[in-house]
Amino acid sequence: MNSKYGLIHGFHLTGSGEGVPLDAGEISPAFRDEQLAWLHFDATNPASRQLLEKEMGHLDQIILTALFADGTRPRILEFEKGTLLILRGMNLSEDAEPGDMISIRLWIEKDLIISIQRRPLKVVVDLRERLVIGKGPKSSGDFISMLAGRLFERMEPVFSELDERLDTIEENVIEEPDTKDRQEISTIRKQAIMFRRYIAPQRDVIAHLRVSEQEWLEIVHKRRLQESLDHVMRYVEELDTIRERAQIVKDELANAISDRMNKNLYMLSIVAAIFLPLGFLTGLLGINLGGIPGAESGYAFFVFCGILVVVVSAQMLVFKKLKWL
């Protein structure tokens, strides 16, 4: 990184898929050269904005503000000299949550690509490595179509994993519902909502870019963008499905737990109903008053136990006839 300019890396794109790294003396001329250059800046370095304000005074303040804003949402703004593009990608860094999506801000002209980041994004590393081995973008249109393609390809495993987690919970709910699954279901639904919040606007961005009349966008680039658009539309549909399924699974879990609780309460009610007359009889014969039947008989206790068995048996027959059991 060149901290003097806030530059993370810069390349001249030769048009053959290869990128030639820029040294410090070539950074300022790259803004005016007719040869395509890619300059990638660190938004947290104040020197980045100072350099752009100096070298690109023609840029509207709206563009500079959007490029260096703390918080952004995916969007596209077309101007006479170029296009402002803001996209988001998955945070696939080690020990990072993929749901913490990272924005990349771009200003694209025919002979100049400026990209700005606040945190590292894997897709930027991919493009840089492809340029080093001679398999990178050959033009501005190539760059944006390749960037969008790689950006959305990296989303696939995250959404697949989210769907598999929901499948596992759904299976658990069917086989053995447990209240501990509620938190996981809520987490999955929350993640689906959060992902959709950023993915849906990117669908609109790519759809807009696909029909753009910018001179650096050729038919082949628009076809690639159409593929990216298809990916994004499928992701949005998947997220909608995951969100709806999560709500259905949550409802099924609540119903299963409610049914199990009602069953337990039902069994307790049956037990209470069985012992209610037994308690009455034993309480009646346990009072300390004279005249209790069988008080002087040695067999009275066994006779009374037999009577209780008969009462319980009669109750069971009545419950079955009433279909309570």
C-alpha cells in the first residue's frame, strides 16, 4: 500500500488480461492517461480523498461523498463521464460473519477504474491475482462484469449453508421438537431478512447497468451481466423462500410444543379424575368418628382395597366409552 496516496494497489490494464503494477510516480498520470488504469484506494486513509479531489476536480461532490461515505447501500448513478456503482459482497475473512457484508464503491470510466474499500474484500484480491497471471479484465466492461460475477458467485455457499441449517431444524422439529430450536430459527430468519436487504437492491443495480448506454459496456459484457442478474434474482427468491419456510417451521414447532403440553395436561387431568373418587372414599373413611363400616373387622382393609380397584376399573370403562382415553 502507498500510504502517501492511500492507494492499496494500482494497475495499468494492457488489454490482454494482464495488469502492470503502477509505481508511485505513475499514480497521478494514471488519472489522465488514455491507457486503462485500475486504482484501488483505502477509504479510511484521508490521503485517498485528497488525491481524488486534486486529480479529479471535475467529479461532482455527490460522487465523492458516496465513494467515501461511512454507510452505503447498493446503487448506481450514471453521469456523462462515467458511472458511480456501489455493490456489497460477503465478508469471507477468517473469523468473520458472512452476514457482515462489505461494500465496494466504484467510479468507472472508459480509461479509468477507481475502486474504494473500507475493509478487505476477497473479490478484489481475486481480480488482482488474475491480473498478475494474465487472466484478468481487458477493459472497463470486462472489469465490472467479472467483478459482479465473482461477487455473486461467492454468495452461493453462504445461502446454501443457510438453507441446509433450516433443513436440519425442520427435520428436528418433525422428529423431536425442542424449544431450543426457536433461537436458531429466529437467527436464520433474521439473517435471510438482512441478506435480502442488500441483495435485492443489487438486483436493481445490475438490471440498470445491463441496459446502460455507457460506451465501455459492450454486448458481451451485458450478456455476462445478464448471467449475474439471473444469479441475484435466484438468490432473492431463495432468501424469500428461506424466510417464509423459517416462519412455517417456527409455527410448526410452536404447534408441536403446544400439542405436547396439551397431551401432558390431558394425562394429568385423567390421573386427577381417577384419583378424585378414591381420595373422596379414603377421606370419608378416614374421619375419626364412630360408626365407620368394618372398623372391627380384620378383613375390612382388603375389602376396601378391592372396592377401590372396582371403582378404578369402572372409571376406565366409562372414560373409554366417552372416548377420553
